Amino acid sequence: MTNLKATQNSRQFHRLAIRTLQILIDTAILIATFYFAYELRFEFTLTQEQFALIWAQVPFVLSIYFAAMISTGVYNFVWRYVGLREVRIFAFASGVSFATLIFLRLFLTSELQYFRIPISINIISTVFGFGGLFLVRIFRRILHEKIQKMLLHQMHRRNGDASGGNGASSKRKRVLLIGAGQAGVLAAKEIQNRGDLDIELIGFVDDDFSKHGLVISGIKIIGNTQQIGQLVSQHRIDHVIITIAHANRSDIARIVAICENIPVKVRIIPGLFELLEGKVEVTRIRDIEIEDLLGREKVQLDMDAIRQFLTNKRVMITGAGGSIGSELVRQVLRFSPEKIIMVERSEFAMYQILAEMYQQDRQKSCIPMIADIGDDNRMNGIFDRFRPHVVLHAAAHKHVPLMEFNPTEAIRNNSLATWKLASIAGEFGTDVFVLISTDKAVNPTSIMGASKRIAELLIQGLNGLYRTQYLAVRFGNVLGSSGSVIPIFKEQIRKGGPITVTHPEMTRYFMTIPEASQLVLQASTMGRGAEIFILDMGEPVKIVDLAETMIRLSGLKPNVDIQITFTGLRPGEKLFEELNTGDDNVDRTLHPKIFIVKIKEFDSAEVSRVVQILDDLSSRGVERGLREFIRDLLPESSISINEVTAD
């Protein structure tokens, strides 16, 4: 404790010494420029009287200058990080002092001549005085950056020597930046201010021909993307970095294809939104990910409708630690709910999302509830305590082959527990209950898909029994979710292959987790009850093409460096996914990426019968009977009636 206090005292003394030195330097500059203004005004022929007048006016003028700088916060800035905001406030301080002295000159009487500074003197001293102060601060920043670069470079060299480097690590990578917009400029400036990155910026590439030949931050715009190959060869480029703020899928894919054919390493920075909010540094320049190529244009949301739907509401999110559930937590928080009741039965998953909330200081808005949605007593207690206005039900078993081995658990968790949860929500007066469903519920070939289709039908059967509006939102695979194909492929590539694909013709729809979550919230604002919303998933992607692209992005060649093997369809899998059946009545909504499906509903008597039979068969573990009942209940399904074995 004594050492800590001594360190704090030492730092305070150091800051005080630096501040005192700065004020002394400022004082010297202002006095010198005020004297110079008089000399210049009178052509360097000052009389004794004028010289005495200068020294009489100096304390008064200095007090005006320092009062302006202190009141505008000039001395609160860390000038080694000076930017445009600091420059504007500095200029404002000089304007305040100038205007004050002009006012006194015009309105004070002649008896107070010591306080009446001539206008010409005021102009000269303000321009040269504040100009001098600003130049000193710029010099201080330049000096600080040079020292930092030198220290970082020395540290980098020492680390290289310590690791047994042979000197190759000191070679700087020659880099082209693709995109000379705001994101590119931000990236360039940060690279220039870092001494430990070993990056040499050679030039910008931009498809806006009007920019060609211009220089930004000392870096010239030297061509367009069609000339990348020529520029890489001409300037011996090692890396190409995409710095386009809102690069879409086709732009990135085109640039990646160009760079692969050269070949040259291509990387990317995060989006401009993250850069402008200060969330990203150049150290997070990263390799192109498959998500960059499969991603689509940013979702346009009706923010007012979602804000009205969520602001100051108590929102329950089940499966809050999962891929979709955790993203729903993040998205809902944007709209200032009263509380988010996070329901999750995995302690570790709950810990992860709660830790993220603590890092963002948002834990007060999030209530962690470790609970199984199938536990009626526990869920009744949570509803009784919090009375949620909105329930977003994302908890589910979703792994298709795994659920083929565990059909009773799939039905109990995905179907029956959903129905029980929806019933409890109705009993406690929840406004809206939203089921997160899947494209696998359409013409289901798997137990998992059938369990979600049954869940859709059961909650629709509750509509009208309570004041609650029951909705379902159906979409396909989300990029990067747990158990999805992309993390599996990444791990297989890391191990050197092979990549396993079930069938050369297998296709899937893909959507990013944030996009899916945002559209879920948007669809939730549209429902009136008993609807199923389907999301526009874009174009389906061949899984084998996905595998080949991921191999190339890793700098390897498909079926040369990494083999692709076909293993055959697993139990319950489809070659092609569908988002609606041919019999469904699909209509557009006001949102271009959301469609609405109206299907035949169960009446309450049918719901009760189905629930009773499913509960009986699943609780007794009668798998074949369960499968046969599902086939009868869902005539569009084609699930196997035989139990799945490990053979």
C-alpha cells in the first residue's frame, strides 16, 4: 500500500511539473509575441514610453488570454493526441480573448488606457501568440510520437532477438490499402502512428477515378482495383488490406478473387461504425473470413416500431446464453428495456453473457435466471416475479443428427416445453410470445424439424385463449453459431484436413447472427397473433463451395493441401432446405426481408389431444410410436419411423 501511494504521489508530482512547465512556456510565448506585435506595429522604433506601456499591459493581456484558455478547457487536453476537436476549441479560445480585448478597446474610457489595447496590436499578438502556442503543442505531439515509435521499435527488435530471430522480422511489410474513404484514412493514420506494426504503406487503391493522383495523410492514391495485380508487381506489395467502410459481399468477393489470382495476401478491417466509435484498432486488421463473403447488406430496421415495442418493457429471453439468445440480449439492450430476464440452463453459457454485460456496465438491466424451461414450477416462479411483457423463446435442441438419437428429448424440450412456457406466458398476461423456429420445420425430414413444426402448431392453438399474441419466426442457418458447419470447417482446416461434407449437392441458407436477431425483433413488432414469419435468407449456398472458399481463404488449395471428403447424408438431413411449403399462404409485409405465412391452426381440443399423446409417448420412451404419431400428425413430414442406431 505504501509503494502504491508513493507511486501515485510521484505521478501527481510529474503531472504538476509538466503542467507548470507548459504554463511557463505559454507565458514566455505570449509575452514575446505581444512585444513583437508592438515592434512590428511601430516598425521597430519603440520609445521609452511605449516600452513602459507594454510592460504595464502585459499582466492584463495575459490574464485575458489564460482566462480564455482555462474557461474553454484548453489545459484539459492531452495534446499528444490532438485532433480536429481540440483545434476548434483552441481557435475558439483565441477568438474569445480577441473579442474581449476589442470590446475593452472600444468601450473603456481614455483614462483606462492601460487596458485599451490597439486593434492592430490585438490582431498581431493574437495571431502570433496563439499560433505559437499551437505550434509548441504540435511539436510536442510529433516528439512524443517519434519517441514512442523508437521505443516500440527497439522493444520489437529485442523481442525478435530474444526469440532467436535471424533479422527477417525487421523487414517491413509493403501494404496497399483498398478504399480511400473515411475508414481507409482512419486506418492509415493509426498505422502511421504505430511503431510496432512493421507496416509500410505504399498507396491507396480506389475505384473513384476523381481521387487518383491525390494524396491523403501523405499516401498517394495510385490506381483502381482492376490494377491491383500490376501495382503488386510494380511496388513489391506483400499485403492488401480492404478498408472500404461498407464493403458488400460482391465487392469483397471480387477483390479476394483478384488477390487469389496474383497471388497476394488479402486482409480486411472491421466496419467504419466500429472504427468511428473507437471500438477497433489497427491491431484488429484480420484475415478475410467466410462471414465477409456470405454477409449481406446491412438490415434496415423500423427503429421507431422496435423502440415502441421494447423500450421500458420487461423482456424475457430464453436460451439467453446461446448463439441467437445472446445476440437477442445485445440487440434488445439497444432499445432501453426496463429489464431483460435472461433464462438459461447452462451455467457456463449464462456466465459468458453475464460477464459481457459486466464489461459493458449493463448488468443492472440483465437478470440472470438459471432455469430449465421444462420445469413448470421454476418458470411459474420467474413469471410471477417479473411479469414479462415480451418473451423471445430461443431455447431449443437444434442439432439434427443428435436429435435423431434422442427423439423423446427433442419433443419434450422443443415441443412440449415450448407449449408449457407459452401457456404460462398467457396465464401471466404477457403481451407477445415469439418462438424462434427454423427452416427445418418445413416438410420436416428430421425429428428436430418436426419438433419445431409441432411447436409452431401448438402455440398457434393457444392464440385466442389468452390476450397474448403468439408468433413464430422461421429462418435458416446462422453463421458461426455453435454446432454450425463453419466452426467445424475451421477446426478441420486447422488440423490439416480433411474437410468432411455430407453430399456434393447439399445446399443451405445462411444469415449472420446479428441480422437474424434484428429481423426477429422487427417481425415481432408486426404480429397480430397466429402468424409465422419467414426471413429472406438470400441465395442458398452449396456446402462444398463453402468448404473450398474457406480453404482458399486460409492460403491453401482445395484437394491439394486440404482434401474434401464426402461422408453421405446423416440421419434426418436434407439436401435442400425450404422456408415454406407449397401449401402455405405466403404474403409480403412492409419489410422487404420479412414474409408472413398463414397455416391451418389447431383448435384447443386438438391441441390438448396432441399434447397428451406426445407427453405420454415421450415420457414412456416409446420412440417408434412417437415417430408414427408425428408422421400422422404432420402428413407433409418424411421422418423415419425406425429408431436410429449407431450403426
